[in-house]
Amino acid sequence: MDETDRLDSLCSIIVESDNTIRFVGISNKMGNQIISRYRRDLIPLLTREETEKLAIDSVLRMNTRKDFESKLGKPIYSFMLYQSKRLTIAIENKEYPALTASFDIEADHENNNKIIQ
């Protein structure tokens, strides 16, 4: 199984792990969405282009935090609490460094351990 297949499988497992997870995607180091999975029968809140732009913005923000790694350590995840919830996780992969997920409004956003683990 190559890396893309492994990451695709990871996205599928995550999106199926909790019925409040709406979307899971993995971006490359430039922020381009490489893999994405939506919950079955879901009507996305954003267009494909908007999702791509948000992924690029997330990766850019992650990259700006690298300046502080020597003093603070590597970032684990960043959580943006909109009325709909979105999580960005740094993953240990040089080519595909970011996993993003979005949740239903009623999701317990402080209990995102299923994704972080």
C-alpha cells in the first residue's frame, strides 16, 4: 500500500469513526487538498474551491508556527471554533503535513481524541 492509499484509508476511518464528523481531508505542503472524505449523504457547507482555499490558509498558518518550534516544540493541532467546527492537525509527513476535519455544531469539540490519536 503506497502513502496516498494509506492516507486515503486514514481519512475514511476517521470520517466513519464518529457521526458528528462532517469532513476529513489531507493537504500537501503547499496546502492543496490531496485527499478528502465527506460523511455519507452530507451536503457540504463549502464548495470544493472554498475548501481548497481554507486548506491552503491552514497550511500557511501551520508553516508560520515553525519559527517557534525550537522554543515551544512541534505543534500538535490547531482548532478553529467557528459556529461549525474545524480542526487542523500537523501530521508527521513531509509531503502531506496537514489533516483537516470539520464537525457538526453539536459535536463535543473538546473531545477530538479520536482524530488526534
